[in-house]
Amino acid sequence: MNTFIRNYVVNPSIAADGSPIGGCKGFLMTLQKLSKEIKPDKLIVIWDGGGGSKKRRALNKQYKDGRAPLKLNRAYSGMSALEESQNRYDQMAKTIDYLNQMPVIQLMIEDVEADDVIGYVCHMPSISEEIKIIVSMDKDFYQLCNDKTIVYRPVKNEYLNEKRVLEQFNIHPNNFTIARALDGDKSDNIEGVKGWGLKTVAKRLPFLAEKKSYDLDDLFKYCKTTDSDLKLYKDILSQYKKVELNYKLMQLYSPQLSVKSAEKVRNAINKFKPTFNRTEVVKRMLVDGINDYNWDALFQKFRLLVDGS
């Protein structure tokens, strides 16, 4: 969703019928670029399910509230806010339809956020030995980094694995959610504990740099017993309920999927047989007016995925 929205905002492409199509075209352009650079054996596109934030909103009513409306880097003459919203929805549906004709695994689980699905996929035994690259700017995914799971931040062109997360933040991925629970997340309207940013966490809670997985009980015990009069530690103890809530909202170690949803994800990945309807894709591109771009690299990658090369 983030990749689609980012392209929707910045890509000014217009379809053959005169309507904006930058979100869809830009998404496919990004897919081509990533395929050329990363050379994946599988492509998995995970969307937020309808009502995906419901479970977290039940814990925190302010979750994801107050997000500023999208600011396009252009103006469409004659389009109202309602028309722009409808166009964005139509472009996303069109993108999904394109991907359905391609050797791409698509997942959208009702009432489940994409983050939870991604977390579950990364823990799946059937692909545990495969290198997995999460394409996102979201720091929540740092907690999943290890020797087999990497986060690629496209805007900064940065790859982060377990070692690099530890080097950059002096916080181990196994303990990154504790740090995030203290730091908070403005983008999701999750308020942290005042004074506790990631740099302060690394300095004042040095044990979080260890590979050992610590829990909130360990955190609270440390704050109670540490030989320091700093108010920062007392603030954690006085706001422990907030810290516990933040941790529940942000942790992906145990993703919030039902048994049925987890089974759906496993089947979608383990039983997927890649196919590519090139004729239909080219036909749609002609109709949509996005055939002016060179898609050869993407089509070549799709052929390799279908052939298993």
C-alpha cells in the first residue's frame, strides 16, 4: 500500500481516457526496478485488508488517527476531493487486476494489516531458509531483521539486516519493539514516553543491544533496580501501561492472524503456481495508455519466474 500511495502522490501519468494513473503505472515501474536490482525468485505483494486496523483500534482508539490528507505534487483540473478519492481507489483496483495476470503472489486478508501478514510470512517454516527482502520505509520491520530477513528502504536506497540495524541503532532487532514502544510512532499516532528516543534507549538501556530477547518485565525490572536517579527510568515505570499497550500495537514477533487467516497465507504461498498472461497485460496497457514505457525487463523477469529459472 505504501508503495502504491507513494507512486500515486508523485507520478503525474495520465491514462488514455484523461484520468490520473500514476499510482498504478508507478507501482509497476517500481516492481520492474526492484526485480532488476534484487532478482527475486518470488514476488509477494501484500495489501492491507479491509478493516485491517480494527484490532489495534480496539486497543487504542487514536491508532492512525489524525493523518494528514495526501498532498499531490500536482493539481488535476476539475477533480474534486471525492473524485480524487474514487480515482485512487480505481487505480488500486486496477493495479490488483494487473498483478492477477502476473506471476505475483497477492495477499489481502480481511481485518488484518499488511504488517501482520508480512511478519507471519517471514516466520513461515517453508521459506525459513530463503532470503526475504521487505520493501518498506517502516521502522516496525526492523524487529524482523536477521541473517535471512532484510529490510530495503527504497527512498533512502538502504538495505538493513541484523548487523546493520545493530550498528546503526545499537539496538538488536530482537529487542527493537521495546525501543519502539518507548519511542512511539508519530505516523501511526502512537505516543511514546517523553524523553525516550532511539538514541536515548541505546544509551540508557544498553542490554537491548544483546541478541538475547528481552521482554517488558525485564525492562521494568531494570528500571526499578538500576543504580540511577534519572527521572527517565521513573517515567517508564509510571507509564508502564502505555509502554505495554505500545508494545502490543507494534510487535510483529507474534502477528495478529487467526488460524484461518494464517492457513490462507500459507496456502497462497506454498501452493502458488506462477503464470503470466502477457497478451492480456499488453492489451490492458494499450487501453490504459501506459504502453509508452519500456516494460521489457519486467516481462523478461516474469518469464523467468514462470520457467523457474
